[in-house]
Amino acid sequence: MDAVLEIDLPNRCAVVQPGLINLWLTTAVSDRGYFFAPDPSSQMVSSIGGNVSTNAGGPHCLKYGVTTNHVLGLEMVTGAGELVRIGGKAAERPGYDLTGTVVGSEGTFGLVTAITVRLLHTPEAVKTALATFASMTEASEAVSEIIASGIVPAALEMLDAAIISAINASIGKIYPDAADAVLLIELDGPRAEVEAQAERVATICRRHGAVSVTVAADEMERALLWKGRKEAAGAVGRLTSSYLLQDAVVPRSKLPQIMREMKAIAARHRVVIANVFHAGDGNLHPLICYDDRSAEELERAKQANEELLGACIALGGSVTGEHGVGLDKAKNLPLQYGEADLNFMFRLRRVFDPAGLMNPDKLLPSHPACGEGFRPKRPVLPAGAWI
């Protein structure tokens, strides 16, 4: 189910099947001056259905929003076996936002079979800059001031020294080796506005100790800067055989604080934590490195992971920004939500999936408020029957 069913440019939308690869949609409409805004770093391989399931973000979600901001409607088979159509091509509909409820539900309501998505017009101008810093804290402070100044970049990504080293070794020297952190900053919009904002952003970065601020001279240089960011997770193989990937979120203003705390956690548990993340919206993607041949090292990585997650929640953050809760983080939801909240989510889930057939162990924790023991009712089959 990977087809583009309809492209409707007068209504600036498209209808696609859930297996369509994210990048394929932009490729299908780019020659007509349009694009699909949600762009997770996995967009070359991740499906739009998967993006809907986890409400994926991406580097450009700072300005354009996450997946839910670009889904107009859905066709879905619920856990009760009903084919339902939610939303549609109209931008606003009366009543409850059921489309927004389904986006990010991680397959616990049903199987999405078609998605109506918003298409945006390609901006007039794009400018991509790389700011180099001697410390992660200075880079984090620059991020906070850029946003506080009223500028909303299309993307504002941060990479630390460990990731920079891995990328340069894997792909080629894209980023300065001596940097403790770099900010990848992209501005887009009307040409005059982009030029003015670029000067202000460069001034802010220098005020916070930027060693250098360079701007991509052409599309080839811009693509190279993004190639390093998009292939960062794969490049980590240069650092470690295995890693735990975290996806917690903190308020932007707390970035300097969580960076300091992360450094302390890494030291306490004797692990290397490499960072590449969506700094503009505080969505962290620390990669906690360990050797999978050592049970003791894996345990230390897990402890660091849990401590880091708790620190993000304590700062007013969230257990996940775009990767989803799944099985791994279900146990952590009570850190963020009270029993009344969890119980409401459980009851909402039962409306769509009364028998608990759809991803039964995912998203909600094993907790009394979530109907502990709510498991699928397996059908009784005759002897010799095949499933």
C-alpha cells in the first residue's frame, strides 16, 4: 500500500496510502513547486503511515509543525472491524478533532488505510548556515535567544563533538573537527526576509561565543551540510557497536540545563553520550553508547537512559517527541501523567478497540488506571484451523 492515490493542487493536498515513503511524496510534487513538510531524518526509508502512527517530526518541524499539523483526514479500519473516514480535504471541520486523536495513537485504534495530507508551496528563498561553538552550553544559549528574538528558523539542529567526529570519519569532513558543537540553521521564506534574518542569527550566534558562522554558497553545499545531519545515526557505528536512542523533550529554555545534566549523567554511569537533535523545539536524540558484548555495560547504559528521561520530565518535558512510546517507554508514562489522565486514555482506546486487538501492549503502561489485564480476546478456533 505505497501509492499516491490523488494529487489535488487546487486544494493543496494529496491522498496517499500508508506505505508510501515520506520522501517520495515531495519528489512527486516538487517539479510543480510543492512539498510535504514533515521530514523525519529517516524520510528516505520511513513511511507516511509510520509517521502518522508516532506523530513524527523532523528537522523542519520547528517552523512547519509535526505530522498532525499536515494530516487533513484518514481512512481507518478500527479494532472493532469498522471502516471509518475521519476528516477530509476541508481545512476545518466542526466537532471533535478525531483526526488529531488518531495521529500519534501508535496503531492502538486501528489500521490506517489512506491518508489525506496537506501540501505546501516551496518557499521563494532558502539559506542554510553552520555556526561552530566551543561548548554545547553556548550553542544551547544561542538557540534560546534566536527563538526569543522572534525569528522562527525552518530548522535549528545541534550536533556535538562525538557526532561530528563520527560523521566526518564516515562520510567525509563536513563539519569542523575542533568544534564542541555546531548549529545547523536553515531559514526560508521571502528572499528579503531571509537575508535580514540571516544577519540577525549570525549576530546572535557570535554574541554567544560562536567561533565561526558560514553560509552554504549553493545548493550543493547546502545538501552536503544536510547529508551529515541526515546520516548521523548511521555514522555512530564509527563510535560504538550498539547504542540506546533517547527521544525525550525539554522546553527550549532548559537546553543549557539539560546539557549540563546529561554530561553529569554520562560521567556517573561511565558511558559516552553522543548528541544530535532538534534543538529548536527541545527534542533531544542522545545516543547512549555501549558494547553489546558486555552485560554490565548494557546495564549502565540503561541506568543512564532512565536517569536522563527522569531529568527531562523534571524540567517540564516529555518522554517522547516523535519516536513514540511503544513497548520501551510505556512504563515511563506515569512520570508524566496522573492516574486520571491514564484512565481517560485507556477509555478512549476502548472506544476504537473494545477487544484490545490493536497493538495491545503498546503505548499505555501495565497500570491499574490503564485497565491492567486489558489484553486481546483471542478467538476460539476449531481444531486444525490456521491463523
